[in-house]
Amino acid sequence: HGSSDNRKVYIVYMGSLPKGKVSTTSLHTSMLHEVLPGNTVGSDVLLYSYHRSFNGFAAKLTKDEAAKLRGKDGVVSVFLSQRKQLH
Amino acid sequence: TSRSWDFMGFNRKVKRSVIESDIIVGMLDTGIWPESQSFNDTGFGPIPRKWRGTCQSSTNFTCNNKIIGARYYRANGDYSPYDYRSPRDSEGHGTHTSSTAAGGLVSKASLYGLAKGTARGGVPSARIAVYKICWYDGCYDEDILAAFDDAIADGVDIISLSVGSIFWSDYFDDTIAIGAFHSMKNGILTSNSAGNSGPSPSSITNFSPWSLSVAASTIDRKFVTKVKLGNGVTYEGTSINTFDLKGKMYPFIAGAAAPNTSQGYTSEDSRYCGPGTLDETLVKGKIVFCDYDSNADGPVEAGAIGAVFQSGRHKDYAFAYGLPLSNLNLDDGRIVFDYVNTTENPTATIFKTNVEDNQFAPFVVSFSSRGPNPVTADILKPDLTAPGVDILAAWSEALPLTETEEDTRVVSYNIISGTSMSCPHATGAAAYVKSFHPTWSPAAIKSALMTTAFPMSSENNIEAEFAYGAGHINPALAARPGLIYDAGEIDYVKFLCGQGYSPKQIKLITESNTKCSEVMNEAVWDLNYPSFALSTTPGDSVTRVFHRTVTNVGSPVSTYKAVVNAPPGLIIQVQPSVLSFKSLGQKQSFTVTIGAQLGNSMVSGSLIWDDGVHQVRSPVVAYAS
């Protein structure tokens, strides 16, 4: 569940929505810019920006990129997307 | 569903709230079949004003005044040819769960005459918002979290999610626990299926304390499929067999006697009747005996007229197959196997399934995931149980009844089993409670469901509370619980402190500036939970003090006395043992001291607050972890 360049889908969970008029999508894009080589953050990398009820995003990352995000301020957890099953 | 609500005393004439039609149930699942009679919007008024969601309409999908919103989520991965790129359900599961929670009344619903009755959901007048997160290859975390993000903001009242992992994760490494936490923060209860990995201990994977974890149990009917042999003897197996062989006897052959040798298979392979292992020329037109259960693709592919499986599984739930089939237990299977092997020209027939009374109901089905809680040992999970075995509910007409290639039968109602089926029963019950108490918190609704649950016995479930939690839901009573154990975000903040989350993490998750003190290490016993769990190491004695607060929602002036049930080995002391209330909404606190001396086992007791009208029951469990 990822892509051919060793990128896999990670969830970057950042807790509650920030207070005030903050564009969370811009925040997520800029965080990705900081860890991705080059400046390419398209919809093929940033799959979802969660901004209506809580803060976080889902992106295709390498293991190293995920580790870098894990250490950033404002990040609660970073984990690989799992495939869940119907019960 | 056609029976389960009546089974738990929640009949059609139960009192309904006038605002039930304002309740919006958010279903995160495989989508919905909007044309199903269960979702007919005749008589429904306009969409509630609080609704902020949308309907992703397309050429093949439109909403109505019953299904007021629908979206689909698929950010990564391909679609299969069978997937609708819309909220339409190409699987059946989401249609089934939606109609169980909130489907309207549909008379004479059945699966080819089986389980015939009036199908209905828990809150027939409620609205449904659909969030399609599951596809042919499963349900991915990024889509689940996106659906939560929308559902909370859209204004749903309850979220129902019958999905989970195989392995457990910590609370904030799990999208369902994360989504449920933010739902709770916004006053929305998330109802989760416990999982289908039972009966192994700690097999539950949806166990966050801010969500409701629902086990699956039986109702008072079972599906019996008889097999008659040429010697006149009849055996009873399980399955959902809608085919009618009209009593005609057919040649009977053991799979082991029909290996597909041209493909290199031996009788050691063909005895299990796997796909390709059976010799079509030997099996075609016959009933085949198989040494293990499967989805029956092998016998169907080989042209068998029917199949008899012997297996230790399927004792307490039934499946539909693509041909006449019955699952025998191992004792009967051995006798039938002898008959096939030792009789010249053996014959058999398989009858259409009969629905019979299940006098042992309810008990938690074998596959339902069990506690204890794998992350927080002293929070009891699952919370309660609800019907999840052989449940008839609406189905998608996009697919044949079984996965067997030759099966072309399309049905509008189907019978399936799972904690997926029990979860929407609890969702419906929670929505029913919410319709009477729209301001109650998720914890209050959960408390109402748990403390009014029918107590269950360990006689049929040796895992006791780790199988059924507080017991079996009793929706009619849940709207009148007397007292509630309420909890809000700040209570979970203290709990998270005690679980080792740092103040920095907690500030991000909850926006709370709470500083975790050492006292909060004991917060797990003080979370205002409607059940009590205490773990220790084998052979040790343990004593803990639990602090609790109850809120009066029953009679304005009332006096409750503590009634304790403690078997040998368990000490339960309540202080004070009498609580007096002078008004509604008044809170009273008390402590429960629980002591236990355990070998390598668990002991169960209970605490009931009784005012002569309401019996507010909490299970108490101590166990060697």
C-alpha cells in the first residue's frame, strides 16, 4: 500500500485544531516541504489534510521522512497506514 | 432486523421521542444501497437544520430525506471492476449495518423465507449519513480518518464503525481511537465492533475508553440444516441453505475418494475439497463429503449437487453457500464419514434450513473478540454485547448472495454474523437514548447502556465479563438509567496522564494545559467508568480504591443503596453505601475499595445502586494478568 519509490502511506497526527485563523493545509504542506527532497508536494504525496475536526495529514513518505516528521514540534504521532478489515 | 430487537424486549410499540427524526447516525462502512426499502423516505420531513454535510450525488447515486448525506473516500489504491466510485455499496456490509442501526420498517423481509418478519432498525425515524471507507481490498487508515474528520464536522449524533485491525495499537497510533477521541470531544459517541478474533484472550482491538466496544452474541434462534442418509438416519448441521433438493436422494461421495489426479492432487488434498482438488467426473451431480469447512468453491467448481462438511467450527453461527450444504460437528461427521466409506452406493440429501429456538441465548459467540484490554489492563473491555449472530438485514443488490462464481442469486435482505452486526445494534440503542436525552455526553450515553444491560452468566461464556462486559444491551431501559457515570474531556486528560502521555502530547491532543502530577498515575482507577476492573499478577493479593461520581437522572428525590455481589476471593466495599439525591442533575461521589487474592484466574462481582425503581449495575472484575 504505497508506491514504487519506497514511499508508504503514513498518518501524521497533530491533535486538536490550532486556535485562530490558521490554514492547516498550508501548515501541512510546509511541514512536508521541510522533510521532502526538492519542493514537490502534490496530491500524489499529500493524500489528505485533516482540518475540519482535528489536525493531521496522510502522506506518502519514506521511512526517513516519517522519522523526521516524528521529531517535529506539534506532532503527536506518526504511524504507517494499516489496512483494516470489516468485522 | 426481523427478530433481534424483539428478542431484547425492544418491541415496535416502545415509546419513541418526537426528536428521533432529528438524530443523524453516521455510518462509516462500505456505503449503502439507497433503493432498499429499509431506506425509503416516505413520511420523512426536511433534513435537520443542524446537518452540515453533503451528498456526493452521481448518475448512480442520490440521497433522500432518510439518507441525508453520503461521501466516499479512496485516496490511494485502485478500484476493482466491482467497486462503484460513489457511496453506493458494492459489498453489502454497509447496507446491512445501516439498516440494523436506523432502517425503517419493512414487513415480510426474509432470505428466501428464512428469518421472515418485519425488518427494522433501532431508530427507524433517524437519518443516516454514509461515509464509504471500505473497498474490495479493505479499509485504509487514511480514508477512515478522513471520514471521521468530515462526520464530526458534518454534525452527526452517533458514529458507527464495524471495522478494525488484526493487531492492537496504542491509542494515538490508531485512527479509530483518534477519530473516536475527537468525536467524544465534540459530543459524539463512537460505537465500535470489538472484533472477530475470539475467543483468544486480549483479542479485542477497538478498546479506547472514550468509545463503546461491542461484543457479539446470539439471539433465540438457530439455523439447522438436516442431512438425511440412505440408511434413513438424519443428522443436524448448521448453515443457511436456501436451496431445496425436495428430499431427493443423490449419490454421496467422500472428497478423499475423488482426487483430481490429472492435476497432481491426491486424496490427502481432495479430502478438504479445496478448489481444483476434486475430480469433476467423479463428483458431478453428487453430494460430496469434506473433511473441513471452506467457502465451498471446490465442490461448486467440480459440479457437486451439494456438500457436507465436518468441522469443529460453525457451531454457533451459520453461513450461506453457493450450493446445498450442511456443516456437521465432528462427532456426527465421523459417523457420516463411516457411512460414506463403508456403504455400497451411499446416498444422501440435504434439506432446506429450518429456523429453530436457541434455548441457550444469549451467549457471546465464539468468534467475538475477548478482553482483557491489551493496553489499559484496568479498564474493562468489551463494554457490552449485542446481537451479532445470524442477523437478517438489508443487503446490496450489486452482488450475488455468495462469493461462489456460479451463484447468481441477488437478494435485498441477507443473514450474516459478526461484531459488525452487533455494533449497529448498540449504535441504534445509543441513538435511541440520545433521542430522549439530546444533551447527554458520549460517556453518559455509554453509561446508560452499560448500567441497564441485562446481566449475563459465565455458564455459557467462561471468559465472563471479558466476553460480554456489562452484559446484553437493553435499549428500552437504557433511556431511563436512574444514575449515570459521566465523563468529559478533562477526565480523559487525567487518564492519559496516568497512561504515560507527556503534557506536551496531551496539550496537542486536548488543548488542555493540565500538568500531569504523580497522583495521576492512579487515574485509571478514578476514570468515571461504569465498570470496575482490577488486574494483578498471578498469586498476588491486591487492593485498590476507585473513586466514582454519579449524576441523578432518575427521580428528583431519591435514595440509592449499594448492593454488592462479591464471590469468595473478592472484597468490594462501598463508602458511603447510601446516596441521597434532592434534585435532578445532582452529583454524589463515593469510593469503591476492591480487594482480591487471585491464583491464576478471574473473579466477578457487581455493584448495584438501587432506589427501588432503578438498578444501576456495574460489573466488578479482578483478574490475574
